[in-house]
Amino acid sequence: MDGRVNILIYLFMANIRLISLFIFFLIPFNTYASINEYKLENGLKVIVVEDKKSPLAVFQIWYRVGSRDEPIGKTGISHFLEHMMFKGTPKYGKNQFSNIIQKNGGIDNAFTTKDYTMYFQTLSSDRIGISINLESDRMTNILLDPKEVESERGVIMEERRLRYEDDPQNLLYESVIATAFKAHPYRWPIIGWMSDIENISRDDLYNHYKQYYSPENSFIIVSGDVDAEKIFNEIKEKFGNIPKGDKSNNHSRPNKFSEPPQRGEKRIYVKKEAELPYLLISYHVPPFPHEDSFALEVMSMILSAGKSSRLYRNIVDEKKLALDIFADYSGLNIDPFVFLFGSTSMPGINIEDVEKAIYDEIKNLQNNPPSEIEVQKAKNQLESYFIFSQDSNYSKALHLGIFEILGDWRLIDKYIEGIRKVTPADVQEVAKKYFSDDKKTVGIL
């Protein structure tokens, strides 16, 4: 599963009604009943969330490797390896992993993003030991049969054709990101460039596996109807004897990659058959927990949260220039990424008119701070979604895992604290600071 769009807690949210701020102050930041953290001698961190509401549990194993960590010429190798992790070990043959989970009434899947790869299973809580057995085995013993590598290469190439080559809007997104970044590996797609997918070898996959799939470069989250001490002891029994990665084949993950400042507008055109013109505008912005990240989050809601938002109300409803429109702040990344504006023009409307209308909305924010009511509504929407989206065992674990990737799962509390402090002046300030012509990349389909 390709995680082209980072799995963000605030994306594509519904238009939530304004909820009284008083209600939110009665809800604690952290909705987790009991969180226990452990660490094995080999460096594997284990986080257990006890939640007895239903007799289910989710097991997630996170590896600190994504497209960000790939060398030039091997783009897509993390995603390719994710596919190969389901192709068997000497103990559990081809396709047995998923078959075993399904026969026990569970579901399993995995996805790769720019910053990490995550595998998960949801099972009846009394069968979560099955996940422990299977995941500990494939951490060290995947087969990487050459025939399976070649077969899966064709699957991934077809996946790329369907998701990018044959999808004009995704193709534009890929092109805009590749243009916006000059040096940072965020510039290449998670699924990889087609020429690289064609040339990744079995040895390349094995070396990538040995370099990044080790206890000290991963962590486990279990959430659900479990006893923390008992589940940790089961994990310790299966994972505790797995040695750390070979230092000669394993390097420390860089904390930051450096992207040089953009010193002028970049503009690209993608010619592809499509029903209507499509526009993307990106601006470089800092990630969470940078002090400006919270105001950027709030601003994205003011601009784009539902049909009452500024962009939809002014450009779609009133001016009738666009069929759809959005603003998206992708802040939950290890390194700085982009703030995106996107829109499909109405039939017969010049896409440049839509672009100008978006700039008018940006200038309005730069010249005039939003109202207190707008800001409070946006903060309430962010907070309500953040809290209520943690209702399942899977999403609780997912939230903790994302913040653990960013530095520590305890950062989850800092998110809401930061959102609550945003003022109208903060929103105006980030609009001035980051939305300049010299920092933008424009793509037109």
C-alpha cells in the first residue's frame, strides 16, 4: 500500500459543526486509558495501550525507513520491500502470513510513507500472540525468492501506472513535489520512479532489509484488550533474542536533510488528457512541532474545512470559478514539507483565473487577520477530530506511532496544547512569512 499522501490526522476531514469550547476543556488532551513503555536490550521499544472496551487488539510494528532514506537510483525500494515482506519465510511460506491472520478472524496490511514503513494486524485479543510469532519471524527471515521479486516487480510497476501514469492529478502532484525540492529526498515518489523500479535487484532489497529491519530501528505498539506486562513478556520472548543490526551494514538515520532555500517561483506544466484543468500551488513550510506549525494547521482549516470555509465559499460558491478546491498543510513529517493549494476549474473557466483567486485569498489573510470566531471554529474542528478519531484501537496506535516517529509519542499532548494557543495574529503572521512568490511552485495540468 503506497502512502503517497502522508497518513495525517487532519486530512480530508468532514465539515464538523462548531462545538462549544467549554465542552473541549472537559476533555483531557490524552484520551488513552493506560500507556506503558518498555525497551528490550536489543533496542526494540514496546508501547502498550490497555483498552478493555472490546475484546480486540491491534499489533503494529514500525520501521524507521521510508522513501526519505533511499539512495538515488533506488527510489521505491522501501515500498518494494514492504510488498516482499508478505512473500514468506522458511517457516511460513508464500502468502501464509495473511492467510493465517484471516483464518483467525483478523485483518492485516502495511503501508510505506516518506518517513516510515508500518505493518499491522487486528485480531481477537486472545490471539494477538499470532502477530508476535509472525512478525518476529519476518524481521529476520524473509526469503526474497528471485522469482517472487520479479513477479512483484510487475505488480508494483502496474500499481505505478494506475496511480500515477494514468491518473493526471496524481501525476501533477508527483511533478510539483519533484520540482519544489531540489536536494531533499522528499522530492521523489514513495512508489519510486519507473526506471528505478525496473532496476532494483534482489540483492538491493536484501541489503535494504538488513540495513533497516532490526530491533533498534523499529518499535512495536499494541493497543486493545491486553495486559501490558503479559504482552510485553510475550514480545520479549520472541523478539528479545534478535540481535541488533550489523553495524558494518547499518548506519544511523540522519536527523535532518538540508534543502537549500528556494529563490524564485518555479512553474511547470503537465500535458495529459483530462476532463478539466487542474492546479497545484506549493509553499515550503516547517513541520510539527515547530512553533509556526500550529498556526499553519489552523489556517488550513480556515481556508479549506468544508463548504463554509473561505476558499469554497468565495471561489466555488460565489465566483463559481472552481469545481472543487482545497488547502492542505502536511506538517506531520520528520523534515519540512509543503503547504498545498489545489483546485479543478469549472468548465469554460481559465485555470489562471482560479490561480489568481487563490492568491487574492492569501493576500487577504496577509493584510487582515482572521476573526476570533473563525480561528476558534478552526481550533474546535481540529481538536474535535483529533480526539474523536482516536476511538479505535488501530487509530490510537497510529497516532502514537506517528508522534513516536517524529521524536516521542508523548508529543501527542503538545499538538492540542499548541493548537489551543493560536491567535488571529499568529495566522496572519505565518501567511506573511511562508506564502511569498519566491517560495512557491506552481503546477498546471
